[in-house]
Amino acid sequence: MVHLEGISFSYPHRPPVFVGFGLRIFRGEIWSVIGPSGGGKSTLLLLIAGLVQPQEGRITVLGRNLDRPRPGTGLILQDYGLLPWATVRENVALGLRVQRFYGPDGRHAPAGERVTAKVARDRVEHWLDRLGIAGLAEQYPGQISGGQRQRAAIARALALAPDLLLMDEPFSALDAPTREDLQALALQLASEANLTLVLVTHNIEEAAFVGQRILVLGPPPNQVANIIESQHAADAGYRRSADYSAVCAHLREALAVNPGYRAAVAAPPVSPTDPGAAAPDFGGS
């Protein structure tokens, strides 16, 4: 489905992040991407989303060159991306409103697929209910918890019926029980909708649980895709299995060559309420 062919990318006046890098992601696969800060995790997601372009090589999705964001790709960020002045229902409906405004032009909405007002309303209500936030539909983002805000962001993305869902550290600011709950939910939803899912994380346990294939990036420039296989069923019992422990151990070994990563995972987690918590940085991370 997604094919990166010999891509090279660098930000202005900075060393290259990728050089001659290749990767192939097939339809319905679930990937995790892990690596050190500044290793290219978020940059890779932006490239696959069509938000930045490689200086060399090419990226194709479903056989078509990717030169701009495509309407079939959903992107979920760590900071949720919700409008604070809009209700949960209005936030979930936002993408559909944009699609209805432009019509099926192939740029903002899939070509030949006009979304009627009724279809839009039905999709919004379906995903509010499926994500367990129907009772919060008239609340504003500032009135609900971080986990509920992330559910709203997921509902907004899925309401657009994407075939490719990209998630950039979506659960990193959440407490452990909420994070594990949403990890399992993401896998369930990907299975139900036959989504291709790519999740960026800095957490070894999350990468092992979510990803059935795990891309390990190193310090830039990344030239060769280091892939760890982790085929498993999308259920909570996997966390207690020997296979899960083995994949976690394999990931630790793969990442151990990077002292910067070891220092990062050894540091205490930053509380989402800590005023010193840093905002997401897409500048080559």
C-alpha cells in the first residue's frame, strides 16, 4: 500500500534524516515505529502523510505518487488537535464538514464519493458511540480528560473512513491504564475497518504490543529499514505472553547501540500537567 523508494530527506541547514531509505507497508498491516529523539520517527510519518516531500526518491500510496496529503489518510497527533471552542461533536464532525464543503474533488475528499448531510450525521453519531464518548458530545475539550480528548481525535479521523491511519505518539501523555485501554482499542478498530495503521512511539512496551511489524530507527541518517517481526493477536493477553517479553527484549537490544535513547528511556516520565512539559517537535524527530 505504501512504498518508500530510495528516499532522502533533510531539513534546511541540518544533516540528512534519511538517505536512500526504502520501506514497503502492505494493506492491513499494523506497524510501530520506534527510535531515539531526532531519529526521524515523526518525519517519517509526515512523509507518509504527504505533508513534507523527499528531496530524492519517491513515495507511492496504492500505486500513486504522493505529492500532497491524500483524503484517505488519517493523522492523529499527540496533542489531539481539537478546536477548544468547539464541542466534542463539532470536533468529530470537522473533517466531514470540510469534505462536504469541497465535494468529491479527489483532493479534500475521495473522488466520486459525495458525503450527504445525513451520512455525515450518521458517521459522527456512530463514532461517538463506538469510542464511548456519546455522553460527552456537548462538552468542550477543556471539560474532558486527556483520554476522552484522544478518543474524540480518533473518532474524528475514523469518521472520514480512511484506509491509512497514522498516529504520532498519541498515548504518551496518558496514564498507564488509559494508555493500555486505547492501545487495545486502536488495534480493534484497525481490525474492524481493515485499516493500515502506523504508530510512532518512544515506548518499547507500546511498540511491542501494537506493532505486528516494528521499524527501529537509529541516529540519522537512516539508510536501511531495521524491522522486527511481532505477529500477534490484538488482545490484552498478549502482554502476559513469552512472545511479548521476547519482542521487548529484542527491541531493547536493537536500541541499546544508541546511548541517547538509553538516556531518554531512563529519565522519569513527564507529567501531562507539568508546566515544563515540552510540546511535540516535528523538526526531525
